[in-house]
Amino acid sequence: MADRAPGGHARDAGGQYPPRDLPRLYAARISAVVCARHPCPANRRAGRGVVGASPGPARGDGFGALPVCARPGIRARSDAGRRQYPPRADAGAVGGLASFFLGQSARARTADRDHCRRGSVLMRFRKLGRAGLDLSELAIGVSAGDPGDTAAAIASAFDLGVNTVTICAGDREAAGLLAGTGGIRAVHVCATATSRVPFDLPSPHVPAWQAYPGSHLRAEAEALLGRLGIERLALVQLPAWCPEWLHEGDWLETLVRLRDEGKIAGFGVSLFDHDLDAALEAVASGLIDAVQLMYNIFDQGAAAALLPLCEKHNVGVVVRSPLYYGAITPAFARTPAFPDGDWRSGYFFDEHRCETAERVRQLEGLVAPPDRSVTDMALRFCLSHPAVSTVAVGMHQRMHLEANLRAIEQGPLEADRHAALAQHKWLC
């Protein structure tokens, strides 16, 4: 097997990487620093045999030949098929949030559920692909170790119309934080599963039945439902997605059964940073409902193939890292160091931090009304692609929440400004 870097880049005979691969290697080095936070079974590109794979007939979707998954007893989920698996309504889901309509058919919903106004805040909603849920354009990313005032910010977000959160299914601390805020019963919870196997970079292939056995997925989803005190999750997503897993293990059968039981409204995959090709086959198969991925001004790679494919197959998209881990903000260049224990202090090593700060300064020249900062422009950039269902941001203070809400209220970027940002893509 060829010697490869974490991103799948082969060395030449002299042990060097081709010059054309250096930008991607730079991104791969950044990714490797935080492999514990975003684990990925790397080193799994073309040329390797896949144990247990059953590729089936080839299918073309304009992105090369993609094998169609043929799993006994599992069929692709169509829009018509979605109505056979209605999500269970959360008890107590009341108020002006879109989740008031959870569990009702599309025909029973009012026709104007694409937005609502809470005081001076206008919140728009987008469909989560074929799952059919109405997600607020802004979602809150919740994780363990968030500052103490995060609970107040989350409660304020719910009051202002945000109805979507992202969380790690095994994060007990984050689940307790959410459960204590109030209003969680009227919110869409998008959960990422935890792997039974710790990944490292580079890594040999880890079979799906080892990483995500069905019994583990069921136990984790049901435990999270219990901790939150709700009856169904919006999504369960498998992180660090490996394309071979589409043909392995019992995760698919388990998640379909959970959906049939009304315990989840849909399921999907979450991609390792920059590993966009890993989801192409799963999206084209019609078996998954959503994809979570990194997408921002610096990393625009998803717009080339994956986002159009998701739009074509009606697969929802949850965007993470729209501000590139907090870098696309006015304060990034002025912050001398991250607080002790902040994982970003390792991610933004000196060279990368300096280059990122300089690129953020270059973005400031494109800021124009109604945007007030590069942060506003970055959030609107992510919402400019029609395939995007929601954009997840970690917000620990009410002032940040209100600023982000005012930004997305302006809607997608103007076409000329969006086009101008194409030259600032960097990590893809």
C-alpha cells in the first residue's frame, strides 16, 4: 500500500509529496492536530480492498460511477416513502416554533411556516431534506465544557425562535445543560453518535460493526432521549464517515427501525474536515436523510459537488464551522492566545494562526452594509447555498446570539459579493 498522508496524498519515490498536494497537506496537518475531537478512519482511498463491500451496479450522477447500495430489506427513502415514517410529536411541543407541527403531515401544516417573528427578530426555517422537518436557519452547537453563561444564551435562543441544536449523543454534560434550559421539548435535536473504537491518524480501515454496532446506536439514542426528556431526535448522524460503511454492519437496519418507531425523524452522516468525497455514494444511494459537513468562506469545497448532489437527492445539510472555529471574527487577530484547555490552541499553531489572521484581514475589505463584520458576511455566505438546511454555531453569550440572529435575518449574500468570496477559498 502506498505511503499516504492523513488526507490520502501519496509520497513519490523520494519520500516527498508532489507540490500540487501541499495546500491539502497543510489542511491535513491541521486536521491531524484535532483527530481526537474529529476522529477519522483515514487512509481509505481508492486502491484498497474493502472487506465486506458489496458495491452493486454502477450509477452515474455526474460525479463518476457511484455504486448503488443493495442492502437486503433496505430500500432508498423517497419523498413518498417519508410519509410512511412520520416523526413522533414531542409532548408539549407548543408555541411559535416550527416544531409545533412535529408529527403532522405536510398537508396539515400551515403554508407560511418558512418564518416567524419573535419581537424584533425574524427567524426563517428551511426543510431538512426528505426528513421534512422545519429547521431554523441558525442552530446552536452545544458541547461539554461550554462556559457557564451558555445555558442562558441557549434559553434566549429558544425564546427568539431558534429551534435546532447539535450535540454529541454521548455528551452527558451537554445533555444536562440542554435539559436544564427549558424549551427543549419543542426543539429539533441533531445528535452525532459516538464510535466504539477510538480513531487515530493515519488509521487502517475500521469496520462499521466495530465502530457503530446497531446495539450501541440504539442504546445511545434511547439514553439521550431519556436525559433530554423528549420522545424523538431530529437526526442521528455517524461522524468521521467512511464510505465503506455503507455496505457494512447493522447500523443502517438499526437506524431505519428507530425511525420507524418514531424515536428519530431521520439519520445521516457527519464528515471529517475536508473529506467531502466520502459522502457522495451515501447521498446518491437515497438511504440517508442528511449530511453534516464543514463549510465556510475558507473551505468552500462542498459547493463543487456534494452540495449540488444533496440538493438533487433532497438530502438535508447541516453546516458546521461556518466561522472556521471562531477565526472569522474581528476578535481573532486581537486575541493573543486561547484560554487554557481550549483545543483550538493546538489547532491554530503559530504558523497557521498567523496565516489565518492575515486572511481574515483580507476579508474585511469585502464587508459592506447591511453586514457589520466578517462574521455577518460568513454566516450569510453559508446560507447562500440552497442545499443548506441550517448553520450550527457555538454561542456562549446573548450578545453573540443576537448579533448572529441579526446577520442571518438579512438572508443570503448578494450575488456579486458571493462571487467575490470565491477567491478566498483556501482549505479545500
